Amino acid sequence: MTLPPPPPTDATAPTAPPTPPVALSELLAREELGLRRIAGPADAELLWVHTSEMADPYPYLLGGELLLTAGVLLTDPDHYVSRLVEAGASALGFGVRPVHEAVPRGLVEACDRQGLPLLEVGPQTPFTAIARAVWRLMAEARHRELRRVTRAQQA
């Protein structure tokens, strides 16, 4: 099997959004989303949100993503997680139902082994609600940063 080429690394490739990163813990604190970290470390920082049902989303990741999936094409959790880690993804959100009744045990184990935070996304939480929450957290962080810079300039 031939793997796709890695993401671009030239000077024109985007490396980070124009906002500060969002701590995964801030997203998990949003009780209305009902997210639950079930594997991996708790201290990740999120730069983007991306949804994919590809068997290997590596070519389409920039690094820093919270990748959301329902696992439609998940056949080899170890390979899948290793490719996400290699691409620099920050965390994986796995939506349960209608494809899987629960997060596959092999995925939980692979995320723990490879140090990728894994979130369980309940069936009541649309992926768009998670993306909206991340964008709001980013906007709040950007606003705080702009206020800090403004105060520093005024001083």
C-alpha cells in the first residue's frame, strides 16, 4: 500500500491560526457538550477543528487539530492513531452512534499507547456544536490577548 505524501512544509503552508490555542480542558469544561476524555493526556492545545470519515486523513491535516469522526472507515485503530500523531493532531473526538455503539476498545488502547487524547462524543452532540464551541473559545482567547496588548501599549 502506498501512503499519500505528507502535508506541505513550505513557507506558504499555514502553520497556525491567527488566534491563541484553546486548552482541551476548556472545551471539556463545556458541560452542554457532554464530552468525556477517555484516553490519552489531558493537556492538549487545539488550533483547529476538522471532521473526517477518511480511512487516513493525514494528508488533510495541518497539525493541532481536534479531529472529529464517527469511525465509518476505522479498521485498524493502531495505524489510524499513528497517522494522526504523525500528522500532529492534538486530539481525537469519536462520535458514538449510528456507526458504533461505543468507542472501540482498540481505539482507546491505541490512543493511550500513543499519547493522543481521545474524547467520547455522545449521540446528542452534533460535531458542529463542538466546532462552534472551539471557535467561541478561540474568539474569547483572541479578545483577551488583544485587551492585554492594548493595556500594555497604553502603559
